[in-house]
Amino acid sequence: MAYELLEPADMVVMDLEGRWFGRRRPSSEWRFHRDIFRTRPDTNAIVHTHSLNATALACTGRGIPAFHYMVAAGGGEDIRCAPYRTFGSQELSDAALTALEGRRACLLGNHGLLALGADLAAALDLAAELESLAAQYRLALSMGQVQLLDSGEMARVVEKFRTYGQQDTNDPGLVFAGEKLPAD
């Protein structure tokens, strides 16, 4: 359905057993959503999209290697690409789960991308980051050989990503280099 035509009553409710309720049938991709939620207790939201650049890379069967440190946003040193499997199939779900092992995102061969998050905002942000990385990687490939970061550097970056982003000091005063600054 066109998104702009959707109404709340068009949303399909499913449980983790694959039972669904509502006036519409679930998406053909319900299996990988169910299987991810079953196996990933850290995941409360999944974004699946056929965005232009990520899908273009997935159509070549390649993932996104460590060409940029932001690849670590996906949870590891690369963004894997699951092999092509027929949409809506259990085989696609199984391939996605394998590609997601130790990761929060993957590409789906000849298909699109998956991004996982603790909430919808996190999953959407990660999907947008993957699309941006895919565009950058495609551009870099068009210019010749791409310089990759080594696994040691990516391990450092993945570790730093555990606390990446704006951090609250839980202190109403200003803090600079770990030391509280005077209020004036």
C-alpha cells in the first residue's frame, strides 16, 4: 500500500508465533521480523528498506567493508551482505540472521537492507547511516581502489561505539576534560 493511504486500522499486529490480527495481511517479510525479535532481545525495532545505494551494493552481492570508521555503527568491522534468497521465505530470514550475527545491520543480496535498534528512532538512524555509507562507498569505488581500515583499528572503533554519541554527565554544572567548571 502507498504509505500516504495507510490508516491505523491497516496496521497488522503479529505475535512471535506468527499469528496475525487485523483487516490486512502482514508484509511478505514477516518471517525475518519475527525471527529477529525472537533471537535478539536487544532489538525492539527493525527497519527494512530498499534504499537506492544500499540496494545497489546488495545487487552486486557485496557488503560494506571497513572503508570508513562509521561502518562500526553497524556493530562490527563491516556490514555483511546476506546471499540472495527469495523474498518472504524462511531461507531469506535464515540468511539475514546469519549476516546479522554480532551486528545491528546487514544488506540483503539483490534486495535491500535491515537495521536494528533498541527503539524505532535508533533503527531509523542506523538505516539512514547505512544508506549514507553505501553512497560513500559506491562513490569511492568509482574512483579506484578503496583504502580499508585494518581490523585492529576497527576493533578500537567498535569499542568506542559502545559509548558513541552525546553523553550526559548527570551533573548540572559544566564539565571540561573531566573537571567541573565554575558556574560563571
